[in-house]
Amino acid sequence: MRAKKIKAVALDADGVIFSGQVLIGEDGTRFQEKSRIDALGISLLRDIGVRIAVISGGSSIFLKTLAKQMNNMHSVQSGKWAPVSVLGGKKVLGKDKVLLGEQWLSEISVSWDECAYMGDDLSDYHILQKVGLAAAPAQAEEVIKSIAHYIAPRRGGDGAVRDLANLILTAKEVDITSLVIK
């Protein structure tokens, strides 16, 4: 099974970590929605040594805030977990994600076959074709679903990342209540 050999997981931001919906308050303040269970799924993967990256075409304050939260955790500060890598910026297009992914995987000594990526739209198409486990949230565009090895039952920003984490943990035969291999 593809999920058993995964050592690294890369995620798109909008439509995967975040729901893709932007709420704008009367004063112009913007909000994005994400799921706490997705964050726990990322933590479970990090706890068993799976490396995590976010590769995004956006450079929003939301992504920077999320990265700061994930990398200021005690488990990262103590050296138990590797930091989450945040790669990308405003002008990152589909093929740029492949280049960023290649660079990141080289830095952490992981092959494409040992990497999973979850994306939902055309900017994710090329990188999804490279990875060993291509994943998509439930609301992904049909062209993305057509090349995905795994389609999460839940939507991006609402449990899809946790679904992917559960798939990987189950394939590796990890008991999620103790994080011990069965």
C-alpha cells in the first residue's frame, strides 16, 4: 500500500488546510476557517517522524500565523518534532510547487515515492503527479480527483487532512491511542 512507505507529507493551504472560504468582517478584517482535528492529524504524523510541509501559492497572514503556531510548540522547541516547512509565495504556480517540493525532499533525504501531497485545484496538478501518494479533499476539482490515489471523505479545512493522516497511520499499523506500532 502506498501509504505505508510515506515519510513526508506536503499540503496545499487554501482548500486543504483552510476551507477556502474567506470571511470579511464589517471593518475589513479577514478570517479563514480550519479544523482542529486536521491539526491533531498533523501532530500525530509528526509524532511518528513524518516530515510536514505546506506548499502554497499564497503568502497570507493566515499561513504565516499557522506556521508560527505549529513551530512554536514545545515538541518542536525541545527537538522531538521537526518544524513544519512553509514553502511558496504569491507567484508560485503549479510547476513551481514541484520545484519547491524537490528542494524540500532533497533537504530531508526523502524520495517522491515516499511523499504524499494533498491538493484540491489545478495549481496542485503537477505535484500530485510526482508523489507516491496523491490525495485530494472531498470538494477537489474533478481533474484533481481523477489523478488522486486517495480522496478524503471530508472537505478541506474540515477534516480532510486528518483523513489522510489516519490513512497513513493505519497503513503503518500505528495505534493512534498510544502511537505504538501494533
